[in-house]
Amino acid sequence: KNEVEQSPQNLTAQEGEFITINCSYSVGISALHWLQQHPGGGIVSLFMLSSGKKKHGRLIATINIQEKHSSLHITASHPRDSAVYICAVSPLSNTGNQFYFGTGTSLTVIP
Amino acid sequence: EPEVTQTPSHQVTQMGQEVILRCVPISNHLYFYWYRQILGQKVEFLVSFYNNEISEKSEIFDDQFSVERPDGSNFTLKIRSTKLEDSAMYFCASKGSWAQPQHFGDGTRLSIL
């Protein structure tokens, strides 16, 4: 079973476009994470959020707890944004230290 | 900027052998994690470790696996009696407090022959 679903699976955009990646989850959560995995395999944590909205540079993450949905937006996309973006959730538990991962959205930004 | 370091970057092992993957978390971090990613598949949570004990583990983390923090700096994942299907990239991560984001190492690619 997939506790976390992402869409789209693959996304190609022209440089400068506004990009949205969606994440839906089926369990109660204590937090949701957005991660970026570079072509070489390295993983970087972008956001950890449990409500509302967070912004870091050109990246914006939002979450709607009632609808069990989160979005990651990239404004003014650039070829260096090309990567796999992964949504992960910490389900409600005693410690909040377990994680379910989505399959990722592969983004390619063309110059 | 402090980093999580993992060694080796690539480990090749014969099926049935034991392997130890090593991680040095960021020095003042308190929460430690191991993940695995089979080629072409999604990242999977294996185990989290806090206050010198396992805090959560997934169904994947069975008796074949164990973790240890043998000293103040290393965090290791031991896989006993390795199987072909253990071939994957293994990532270590750490964070300073629950509310902080995790910092990931670059991973160890484990190949079981």
C-alpha cells in the first residue's frame, strides 16, 4: 500500500516556468517533509512542515492537514532545479521518528 | 558547513557475508536514521535512533539488521547474512532536534554478488 502519493511522476518545464508538485497522504501525520535528490543520488532536506506554508528562496511548500495534501512550488525554475523531489511523512506515533516516502517526481528544466 | 559522512562510498560483498556500513553524523546531533533505496525504487525508512536506543523501525528492519553507536561519533548499520536483494544505496541522516530538518550523507552503494 502507498501511504504517500505524488504527482506528476515526471515533469518537464521550460526555464522560468512556475512548477507545482503535489503530494497526498492517507495517514495522520506529525510532519511532512520535502526532499530533493540530485542526479548523483545525494539527498537534501528542503522543508519540514506541519501546518501552513514555508518559503525558502524560490521554493514554497504548503500543507492542508484537513485535506491531507501538500504542494511544492518552484518559481522562476532554472535548469539547476532538475532533480527528483520526494515527499515523505512522519505518521503520528509515540516518537514521530518513522517515515513513509513517496516515489518522487522527476523534474527536468530545459534552458 | 558540517556534514554527515558515510564510508565506504561503494561496498561489494559476497552473498552470505556480513557488512558494516559506517556513518559519522554531525557532532551535536541527537537523532540518527538509516534509509535504503533499491535502484529505481523509492527511499525506504529502516530505523531511527535516539538516546542510545532504537526509537522506531520499519518492517524491513528485521533480525538481519542492527544498529550501533559504538562511540560518541560513529553510527553503524550491520547487515548479517547478506542477500542479493540487500543491494541498494544506504543513506544515513542526522538532526539536532525533532523540529529540525535532517542532514543526509551521500550514501553507501552496497552491491551483493
